[in-house]
Amino acid sequence: MAPSFANTSPSSHALIHGGIFVLRTGLSATIFSLHGLPLFIAAWQSIWKKQPWDLVDTLTELQYPFPAIVSTAAALTLTIFPVSVFLGFLSRIASAILVVFLATVLVAANSLQGVISQEAIFLYLIGYSTVIVTGSGFISLDTAFHYRH
């Protein structure tokens, strides 16, 4: 029999939603600050200032197709979608996109050793999969838009 939250106290609900909030914001702030923002800055400098980008060079050496496009897509994915999850805006969709992206990176991680840890990818996968299951929780823009009507 599946657990029911119908008979739980209001303080239990607050703890559950508080936990979802901490997971969602902590996970997204971490992936954004450690991976997304540095990649976005590198992409910006590569595109607009024509500076070399280590990720593009690494992917070129590993003979990945379209390394500049793949690198830019990775930078945008790790910048835009964590912000969406952090704010609780379309969290399940953004988390699903991140899970697909991270699973792809996990498969490719054997050839990218030294660039990113497989353990870190796996932990991000678990966290974002949890957000897909739980949703963004009560403390989110999704909830604010839902109750606005």
C-alpha cells in the first residue's frame, strides 16, 4: 500500500515542501555555479571574443561531431534549466531535460575523464529525477501561478 499524506499534520507538509525547496534550490545553485556559469562564460568569450575554449578543443580531439555546437548547447542547458528548476518554474520539464542531458554525459563520461566526475553526474541525476517525481513543491513559481487564478 502506498503511503498517504492525507492524514499528515500541517507541520509535516511544511517539512516535506521545505525539503523539496532545499533539494531543488541547492541542486540547481550547485550545478549552475560550478558547471553552467563557467561554461556560459567560456561560450560567450569563444563566440564573441574569439577566445579558445578548452571544451571545444577536448571534444575536437575526441572526434565528437560538431564540437562547437555541442559545447554551446551544453553551456545553455546547464545555465537555463537549472535556473528554471531553482525558481520552481516548469521544474518537471526542466528536470527531465537535465536528466536526459546528464544521462548522455554519463554515457560519454568514459571519454571525458578528468573533465567531469561520473559520481557528480550520478548525484545530479538522482537529484533531478527526484524533482521530476515530487514536482517543484509549494514554494515555487509554478504554485504562485497556479493559485493566481
